[in-house]
Amino acid sequence: MKTGMVDLAVIVVYLILMSAVGVVFKRFNRSSDDFMRSGCRATWWLCGASCFMSIFSAWTFTGGAAVAYEAGWSFSVLFLMNALGFAVQGFFFAPWFRQLRAVSIPEVIRRRFDERTQQFMAWLGIVTGTLSAAISLYGLAVFTAAVTGYPVSGIILVLGAVVVFYSFSSGSWAVMATDFLQTVILFPVTILVAYLAFQELGGFGGFREEIASAGLTGHFRLIKADEFAAAFNDFTWCWAVGILLGKSVEFIGLNGARRFFGVKDGKEASKAAFLAAGLMVVGAVLWAVPPMASRLFYADKVMAVSLANPVEASYAVACVELLPQGILGLVLVAMFSATMSSMDTGLNTNASIIVNDIYPAFCGWFKRPVGRDAVLLRLVKLCTLVLGTVIVFLALNFSRLRGVGMFRLMMELSAIFGSVIGVPMVIGLFVRRVPKWSAMASILIGAVPSAAGFFSGKPVFTESGFFSLFPFLCTPWNYQTRVIVNMAVTGTAFLLCGLFYKAEARYAKKVDEFFAVMKKPVDFEKEVGGSVDVSQLEIIGGFSMLIGVLVALLLFLPELTRRDIGGLIFISASIVATGAGLYAAGHRSKVSLRRSVPGAKPILPAAGNVVSGTRNDEEA
């Protein structure tokens, strides 16, 4: 599975374009607020695509593909739950999150609880976010190296450098813009792969017949029946309930709030969430079919791939077998885009936390002024550069480890500890009468069963005479058990903290103000002003059309079959049509603006225009 020069050229051009986006959107950054959350001027479609892209990484096409290869439609449960989470946000929580008028999650936690909890969550977020980004980059590099033959270290350096460059150039604007363009590329390519796989299988009817003839009907069922419980411990009804609870905490609580901080107002936040939900529903089907087709037709070729777990290459094998020359490069681009989206979002989030939460705390401890906004803008860019370098350095070090299983280990730790952190962030949105230290206390208490569940069944318990008194620790806990126990213990601890609540006037007033701000609709013209909708439409539309035209150049490759030509035309036309639609909408808006206000032009944010209600919300 070696990529040719055409595929390599496609990847290089893609990376150059992503870097160019950072350069173009650099002019949108006139303040640190613009850099950290797009100055609250991002449109719903830009934010929605970014929400969608930030939720998954190359795992979708590697580890996720392995799930689809072995368990069929159960893979879709993960993404259907994501879609449900976004839909719930769209109906209820997304407007609240935008109306918090915040820059970072720790800032919201300070306003809801206290400064100690803010600092605890800020430092915890920096550590886990940096490690997660490094491991995602490493996991993508390992897979890409296996299927292309390029060295792991070189892939890490190139991808890391590109992400750091455009994130450093334009911050949140570049993150959202590249996420949208990556979505525009991702969907036509994956639609084509799924369509060709269905065609190979003989349509829906042929698909069912192939599954039945292979004896995989029960194995590929969405929720596994009892007779498969032993073989598929993770895909039963109990597992689905665990996924539902875990995703609910992730989306409903404050941990999922930052996705909507940069959008214009509450209504736009709702539309962004609904867009992400719709994309997730489509993706839940698209991404499951090719690995299942590989199980039915290309199992021998999958098992021949040089990966520790060959089934993780099942999606890539389907692409190699089904796609014309050059489009394989686009599939690798789709994988790159998924992980780069997770990395750039984490990079921008962590840099914002340092500048918005940790740095002001240091200034307060040493009784020094925070500094002017120009200083903060330089600082957040410096933090982006430093954090990006650290992520690349960690990924390079992970690539030198052997037999440690860091990728699986950290993903599992992140998932389980996330269910602990998220619980007080959800309950705290509804229960007011708890002490200000309740969130941190309940998280620390919940960490105990979380650690016990992770180490259950391992030698630390099974080889100890003392722990033999607790048989439940000597048996491995499955995912759903850990999630349910973690959430039950953490939630109970949080509610019990309410027994120690004392009606302190200052704290009670602070909590009341938090809820009042959260429920107060945003008046964009008064609080922000200076819409840049037209610029977003025209710039993103222009880039999309350029990408579509570049894809069309692949039509000049020799020895293309009729199916190859049709596939290239579909991808190119889809991307060009999306870009043309955006550009036309921007042009119509510009014409309408000029007619209503003669001589008016779309404007960019004024220098230093930091929205009130963010950094100095209490003083303001």
C-alpha cells in the first residue's frame, strides 16, 4: 500500500492550502479576543462545521474502522450519540453557552464556582489536552507510515508544523476556517467511497445477502443480541446506555460549551449545533460501510497490512481497491484533516486557557497588571507556538516507545476521567445551592472509583491478598460499568456537598448573576457589532472553489476508467458547488448592504475591541 507521486502531490497541495488559510485570516485578528474566540463574529455554518470536525480524529478511519470491520453497525452508535448530543445542545444548551459571554471553560467555572476550581480545571485541561493532541498526532503518523511507507517522525514534523503555523497565524479564525474546508473535502470523498462500496456489494439488497451468506448477520447488528454478549462485550444494550450517559455529560455540561463561544449569538449557536448533528447522522452511515465491505471482500488484503492491529487499515484497503489514482491522496487528506482539526482546536483552547485564566492569576499573585490587549495578543500567539512545539516533541517521543500501548491507554484514561469531570459541570447548571468547592471535591472523590475501574482485574489487585476481599476489583470492569459507577459516585458526592451549603451573600449573588447572564439573549449589534459575514462567505467560498478546481485537474491523469472520471467529477463538482453557493451568498449580501446603506463596506473588527462581558465581566 504505497502512495504514488500523484497522491503525494495532492497531500502537499492540501497542506499548502491550509497554511494559506492561516495567512488570509490573519487580518481578522485585531485583538486577543479575535484570536481566542473569533471576536464572537463567526457565522453558524462556520462554527457548526468546526464543532463537527473537532469531535473526531483519524480514529474514525482507523480504530473506528476496526470496530465496523468486526462489529458492523455498532460502530454507528458512537456517532449517532454524538448527533443526539448536538441536537440536545441545539434545542437547549448551545444558546446558554454562547450567552455565558466567556472565552474559556475555566473562566466559566470561576464565575459559577470559585478561583481555586478554575485553576484546578485550567491546569488539568492543559495537561490532558496537550497529551491527547500529541497521542492523536502520533496515532495518525503511525497509521500513515504503515500505509504509505513514509517515516513516522517525518509525518509528525510536517503535520505538526502545518497545524502550528496556521493556528499561530490566525488562532480561532484559522481553526474554524480550516475545519470548514476540511468538512467540504471530507464529505464528497467519503460519500464516494461509501457509494462505490455499495456498488461493489450490489446495493442494499446485495449488501444484506453478502452479510447473510458470510454468516455475519448477528455480528453486524446495531445492538448485539444476548448470544453475542460474550464475544462483543462492548456492543450490548448496557454498552449503548453507557455511551449515551458518557456523551450526555460531554455535550450537556460546561465541558462542551466552548464550541459556541465564538459564534454571533444564541440563535446562531443553535443552528451550528443542528448542522453538526445532521453531519454526524450522515457520517454514522458513510463511515461504517467501507470497513464492512473490506470484511466481506478484502479480508486477506486487510490482514496483510503491516500494522499491529491490521483491521485498523480496513477503511484504507477499501479505498485502495475502489478509488482511482489521486483520490487515495484525498482520503489520506481526510484522515489528516480529522486529526489536524482535533489538534488545532486543542491548541487554540489551551493557549486561550493560559492567557485568559492562568496568566491573570499569576499577575494577581505577584500584584502586577495583566497588560494591554496588544500584549495579550502576543502572549497567546507565543503560547500557541510553545504548546505546538511541545505536542510535536511528545509525539516524536511516543514514536520511540515500543510495546507500551500509549494511544489506547491515554484514550481510555481520557474517556473515563472525562465522565468524572463532566458530572459537576452538568449538575451545576441546574442546582444552585451547593458550596463553591463542591465541583472540585466531587471530582476528587469520583477519581477514586475511576482509578479502581481502570486497574480492576490487573495484577495490582489480583496479586494482592488484601484486595482478594473485594472480588469486584479482581474482575475487569467494562466500559459501561466504569461510566455508570463514576457518574453515580461523582453526582452523589456533588449533591451531598449541598448539605454543607451556607447562604453567603457574596457567593449567592455571584451564582445568581451567572444564571442571569446565561439566560440573557445576546444583542449582537450592541455587544459586538461589526459583522464580517460577507468576508467569511467570500473567502471560504473562494478557497472551496479553488480546491474543487484543483481536484478537477486530476481528470487529466492517464488511464482513467469511466468510473474514475465519474468519481473525480462528483468530488470536484460538490466542492465547487459548495464554494460557489457561499461566494454567491456573500456577493448578494454585499449588494444588499450597498443598496441599503450607500457607500457601506463589510468591516473587520476594530483594533482592541474586546467584547464586554469576557475578561473583565465582573468589573464591567
